[in-house]
Amino acid sequence: MSQQSQILTRRIDKDILEVFIGPQHPGSGHMRIILRVDGDIIVEAEPDIGFVHRTMEKLAEGREWVKNQPLFERMAILDAANCTLGYIMAIEKLLGIEPPPRAKYIRTILAELNRIASHLYGMGIFAILLGHSTMYMWFFGDREVFVELAERLTGQRLTHSFFWPGGVRRDLPSGFKDELEKGIKYFEKRLKEYEVMFLKNPVIRSRLEGVGYISRQKAAELGIVGPNIRASGIRHDVRIEEPYAAYPELDFEVPIYKEGDALARTLQRVDELRESLKILKQAVNRIPEGPILHEKYLKMFTKVLKDVLETEKRVKLAPALFNLRPPKGEAYARVEAGRGEYFYYVVSDGQNKPYRVRVVSPSFRNSIVFKYVLPGHRVADLPAIYGSIDYFPPEADR
Amino acid sequence: MAIVERLIDLILWPPLFYYIIFPGLIFVMIFEMFLIWSERKIAGRVQMRYGPLEIAPRLAGAPQLMADLIRYALQEVIIPRTVDKLPFVIAPIAAFVIALMPLLVTPFSPTFLPVTTEGSILIAAALTTIPPLLLILAGWASNNKFSLVGSARESFLIATYEIIILLVIASMSFLYGTLDFLKAVEAQQALLWGIILNPIAAITYFVAVMMGTSRFPFEIAEAESEIVMGAFTEYSGIMFGLAMGISYARMFVYNIIFVLLFLGGWSPLGGIVTGNYILDSIILPGASVAIKAVIISLLMVFTRAVYGRYRIDHALKGGWGFWFIMALVSIGLSAAVVYLMEVF
Amino acid sequence: MAETSAGPRYSERNVEERMGLLDKAKMHAKALSLGMLRLARPQRITLRYPLERPVLSEGYRGMIVLNNDKCIGCSLCARVCPAAAMKMFNAAPKKLRPVINYERCIFCGYCVDICPVEALYHVPVHDLVFENRDDMVFDLETFTKEPEEPEHVRKVRVVIDEEKGLRYVPVNSE
Amino acid sequence: MAEETEGKNETKLPLEGSLRKSDQALVVKTTPPELLETANKLKEQGYTTVVSLSAVDYPKDGKMTLIVHVTGYELPPGYPKMVEIQVDLPRENPRVPSLINVWTSVDFQEREAYEMFGITFEGHPDLRHILLDPEEFKDLRPLRKDFVVKEENIMLKENWGDYRG
């Protein structure tokens, strides 16, 4: 198949129309793309991000370590578990502790539930950008199943704030395994319908084939992450490169597509949904018994805290966890979230607040695509590229 | 009382009745409301939800569209300072009115039509080509980049679908050997429905109409996620409501032509004789035509639930490539049918 | 990859070939018939929310209520609150008590989790309506009272279903 | 894991540096004039992508440290997954050569470091604000330590309404 649908452009000054897509535009999120178009062809594109910037890195410096978890999950609340897990892992690296195995499995389960929900969200937006309202509704409707499951596990639909350094906040609720398996069975059936309605729909196909092609070399050069880079044929998944949680113990495949166009990115996401289901099935069956918080902190539990843990299976926040003082030093951690790799770099000066937290979100790294890939495409390709990159402005702006 | 009788006489005066009440303005309004409601309902059913429901759940939310209409009617009409005012105001109104004009020559029964002419097919086909020009005017007058892009897309599309529609209509009049709707329907009653005689023409016409009235997947000229609302980005209030209605009105008119050319017009209900003039010559055949047109229109709005939208170059490629050839093939098929009829 | 052993691994896949005319027609027909099928047999998951209310899952982090008798006034909850929604005040001399501002609360449940005497707890209510912003600031009296759910609503239990995804079972019929 | 190797680079990567104990990142310290050379060396070894480019402000030591995290896709075995380049800069008028000609992926990150810390990247073709408003934050450098964000007291003040922004 032909990879190139880009059209040769010439840079001329006159006859160029400047179109501002966003930030108040049905086709973009809270961001603006300044397009210079020659006829229907984009000559130059400049992403203008930062409309939902909250300076999280600065805010994090003024709060205790665990208090930053609800802050960071507001980068992408649809993917809350994945985007805070990196921060918690970075703290754990500073402290030099590892969560117990059961906690690792619970983390994996929630991370995968979030990945599915996040992919469905992204593809829903993608579908509506292509004008396919049915798939938008279907993706969002089916996402509800996984949001519901996450709610049963964590107590909140989206903003889970589910991790403590060294463990998780709650154990699996009773009956969770059955419900999860039912949900998986339902979703496997739905995936077949998605194929007919969306992935193999000739209209959608013609919109995606060859659009937004990013070559293998260009992908590495631009430093894009997540499903986008894997759709360009680069073998990079943090779950394999730097294994965390229970991933190294589970049997799953990370799909790689060579084509690098919007279609490959879409298929990539759908394949990852399948793999996520596989991971969930295994994780919920193989989950070991045991504590869900590191014993170092369990030892410090008072009687009330222990009672609650035993009766309600809820890990209370021991003051030792709240007044965490990691030793002086730095550590980085990264996780593979739905949209790609979250990178956290924390610097501790031994105080109860972080000295510096650096977070690089996948959408921020992906936003560079608009500048370097859009030129040479038609204006109507913008939604297809924007959607297939699965760009999420609040995540990019932090 | 004389005044009341005069008024009733005036209303029932065929040209006025025809153009204002049935199948003119009022009927088209009701039809549009029904169609938009059923479009939302159909999409809702396919999309795991209800569609309009909150206003009168027992009536499945049917009064919702009344509410929408009232809202559009009462909303402030904002005319931006930067627009070219006269064409900006005239374009949607004129487009709506002209979109209904072909009804002047489309018969709803052998006797129920205001203008009798030998070339009614020709006139109807000619009149249907005007509203898109006014859409382009609306976009141009709006002085907005999105409107401009929208009307540019419309102007690309118009050439594509108009030529297909005109070719198909030509092939059918070739088949029936007439340019008069009445004779075309008579020919179908004598022989077979047009859709059986020339199915290729029927499919081609169907797709071209979807393209022309911006139904999915050809909803390119007002693609919301790309160019906001196309040519109508700057409109508000009742002007926007009118602009929204244009494509539905055009679809209705195109589908009346579809029914007359392909679906046997007023048969089978038109053949019933009860003795009552109004029943025989207006209600039964009229209902027969209208119901068929509604069913075809529902089919067209159903595609919203299945498709996304094409890119403009895909639509042009499909239009000038595949469907243009199909239109030519349909002429060939008509010729073959005419030849076969003469042989047997 | 030829690996078949357990563990995560990469696997290379291919996008299918561009569709031919016949394939396209076939997929058009398939998509249209799937749409028709769903039209004939709708599979709705709409919860008619204000009229029907779901039973929240066990352990749902809903609104927070203070048990004034248990509270020892340690002010840990106010210190841990990431949104600064919970503040301490002097209810009596040398008796600190928390109050909450629901304009700010993000329902992270940190205060409930840090309370050393379990004086704070969640109730399964998450959708109270306030008439103005001042009502969202709870004083000690409203903070110690469990919020009441509106009456005349159908309670439904959300069940995850293999066929329909989510099913809403009326509570009374169980 | 080779946790005892702190302070010594025992990886196969031919570069001066030390492995950090906490996360196994290779820390390479360099100076502004040598930054480009280090970067080119790393790129030759297959480190194709910058994950993060930022800085840490140390007002007490009177310095600012530019920190670049570099990684590569499909690195040879034995190479550290993450290389951390540290460059000490003065707090007054920090200047450093831009890395954009080595790694395109630093484009937006350098702009971010420029607006957040005021580090000038010489040779960057388009050094403007990216996230912050260029007018409002003309002279403010939010991530420097002298830009203080006040946290609220935990005690209830007279009227909560005053806190509402």
C-alpha cells in the first residue's frame, strides 16, 4: 500500500490563508493550531498549546509527597491510575522499597482498566472528529463498563488517587473477579462489531489510509511516544523496556505496526485493547494472596488502622506515609500510560515536600507532531491526524 | 360570513393550497420536523441511547422539535458587522424558497398540480440546481474563513452531484420517452416501476442526492469537526434554523422526484376510486407519494448512524469516477431497455 | 517474533491491504446491516439519571460526614487535604473541629483515610444540589449530619452483564 | 541489579559517567561548551530521543542545573536505558547551546525551559514562550525557587469566601 499521501508544497507568501483551529472549535480540544493553508493544503502548522496550563511542577513543590497524587492525576483524569503511578514509583525508588506482589497485581489491574478506558475515550473523540457519531457513542458507552469496574475497585469513577507509596489503598472487592470476567466477555463481543462499523468501514478506511504518515526514523527523531511510535514500527514499550508492577510476570504481546499512518495507529490501539483484556484476565486469575502495603509501613499501623484494614480491606493513610521524608537524591520513573510514556523525575532534599518534580506527559511529547507532520496534508486531514495521535490538551499542558 | 367563505375559497384555491399547505410550505415544515426527529431517534437507537425524550416521554420526545423550532424562532438574529448584509440575509431565505420551487411542477396525482407543462421534469431538474448556488453566496457573504472553506467545498461538490443527477434524470426520461412527470408515471403504471427497469439509475440517483443534500457520508460542506458549520457558521436564530432546513427541504423535493421517476408515483393508492373527488385526487395519491418519499428520506438519514464523512477529494473522486460512470451506464441501460421493449 | 514463552513481548503486525471494489461493497453492506440490526434491537445503556439513581458501589467515596463524638481535633485531615477544602476551627476552647467546603472538595478521601480514630466517613451520596455557593461551605452542624437522598426516585443497581454491558436492575424487584 | 556500582560506569557505553543507585540512570556531568559534543556522542551510540529537558534551581549554591534525559529506542543490551546529562549553569543569565540540531525532540522542551527558568538556548530557531502567556510572564520565571507559591493555612479564617478565586 502506498504510504505517502503527502502532497508537495511550495512556500509562497501570497494566496495563503491563515486558519485558526481552536481553542474554541469543535475539532480541537483546549488548544489551538495555527494553520497556513494554500488552497486546501496545509503549508505550515504551529501548535499553540498551554490553554489549560496549571504549572503542576511548581504546585508540587509546595505540598507533601502524597498530596501530589490527586494533583498529577488531573493531567488526564481518564487515565488517572497510569499518570500517577509513575510519580509513586519514583518516590518508591527514592525510598528504595518495592510494593508487595499483591499490590503490584492490583496496580496492574487498575492500570489496564484505565488503559482500556483511555483508549476508548481517545477513539471516541477520534470517531466524532471523523463524523462517525455512532462509534463515538459506542466507545463511550462501552467505556462505562470499565469505569464502573474501576469505581468498584477504587471508590471513584475517574479520579482514583489509588496508590500509596509501597502499596495500594484498597484490596479487590468481593465478587470483582466475576464482574471483570463478565465485562471482558462483553467487550470481546463488542470488538467484533467495532471492526465492522469502524475499522473496516470503507469510509473510515479511506479517511485513514496513508494519512499522517510518520516514518520510523522521523518518529524516533520527533520523540513521540506510546501507540503512535509503535505504529511506526519502533519497538518501545516501557512495560517491556523497564518492567514495573506485575507486567513482567504476565503473558501478553505488544503489537507493532510498520505502516505509521493514521490507520496503523488506530489498529494499534484496538490491538492494545485486546492485549489489555488478556492482561486483565491473567492478572485477576494469578493474583497472589498477601499484604497490599509494604511491611515497613504496616508495622507502624495503630490498632484502629489495622482493624479497618482487616474488616474493610482499606489501607488507611498512616502518618508515616503522610510525613514521608525520602532520603536526599534524585530518581526517575516512567510508565506506559494509554497515550504513551509518562516520565517523572523527582528530586528530594530530605524534606517532607519534593524539591523538584519534573513530569513529561506523552501528549506534550506528541504535540510536536502537529508542527512537523501536518504540512503537506489537506485541512480535512487535520481531524484524522489529531484524533489518531490521541492528543489530550490538559495532559500536554500540565 | 362571506369573508370566512372567501378565505376558505382562497386557501383552497389550488395554486395557493398547493404551494402553502400541501405539498408546499406547511407540509414541508411538518415533514422536516418529523424527519429531524426521526433522524435523532434512529441515531439514538443505534447508538445505545434514547434520542429526544425529555419533552413528553410518552410521545417519545416528539414535541422536542416544536420546542427547537420555537427556540430558533425567538432567538436573536445576529448579523455580524463584517458581513455583506444583503446577500447574507437573502441567501438562506431565497435558497429555502427556491428549494421548494420544483414542487410547482411535480404532480401528486393525475389532476392535482398547479402548473401543467410538457417539460415538467426539465423544469424541476433545473430548479433543483439553484439553491446550492445560494449556499455558496451565503458562505461568501459571511466573510468568515470557515464559511469560505465550506462554500468552496460546496462549489466543488455541486458540479459533481448535479451532473450525475441530471444524467440519471435524462436516462429516465429517455427510458419513458417523455419530459413530463405525468407521462412518466403513466408509463410506469403501464410497464414496471423505474427502479426495476433501471436499478443502476436508481442507486446512482440515491447516492447523488445524498451527496447533494449533505447526508452522511457526504456531509462535507458543513463538516462540524473541521469547519464548524460550513457556509452557515455565522448564522443564528431563525436564519440558522432556515439554513438547517434547506438540506432537508431539498432532500424532500429530490425524493418526490425519485418517487415519480422510480417508484411509480401515486400507484398503488392512486388507483382506488371512492367517488369523493378530494379523496380520490388529492389525499390517497398524495399520501402514496408522500409516504414513499418519507421512507426514502428515512433511508437517507439512517446512514448518519453508520458512516463518518469522506474527505472532499474522496467524494469528488467517487463522484467523477465511479458514480459518473454509473450514470453513463444507466443511460446505456435505458437504451437497452427501450430497445428490448421495441423488440418484444 | 517466534517466541512463544510467557512474558511480555513484541509482535509485528500488518495493516491489511487496501480494499478492492467488491470488498468495499461487502463492508458497506455489513456496516449497514449491523446498523439496521441495532436499529431493530436497540441496546441502550442510558441511565435516566435524575429519575433513576444507581446504587453506588460499596466503598464509594461519596460525601464526607464527621462523627463529632469520635473526633479528637488532631487536624490531620485539614493538613492532608490536597485541595485545602477542609479547615479547622475552634468549636469550643481547645476543641478543634474540621469543616468542609464542597466547592473545593475533590473526593480523594485522604481525610477519611488519615483520620486516626475513624471520625470521618463517606456516605454513598455524591450529587447534592446547592442553591448558592455559600451553602456549599458546611459548618459543623451540616457536616455532622448525613445528607439525605431525594425521594421519589427509582433506585437501580448497576449490574455488569455479558450481553448488554451494563444492566440496571430496579432495587425493589430483587 | 547492580546496586553497588554507584559512582562507576560499568555499562558498555563508552562515556564518562556514574550509574545512580536509585534508578540505574547513567549520570553524565558536562559543561555548556562541551554539551554539544556529549550530545553528539550519545546520538552516535543510538540515543535518539530526548525524554525531558528541564532544570533544577539551587539558589543556595547559586547555580542552576540543566538536566536532560536522553533515551534511545532499541538500544544494544548493556546500555543504560536512560542517560541523564547535568550541566551546571549560573543563575544570572544562563546560556547554553541549543540541542535542536542534534535532537529535534527538544524543540518544545527548550521553549518550556526558557519560559520556566529563563535559560537561553543559543541557536534555537523559535525561542518563544509555549505554555505561559508571553506578556504576563515576561520577567517571571515560575519554576525558579524565588517564585513562591503560597499554600493556605489549615485554620479557618473569618470568611471562607475570601479564598474563592
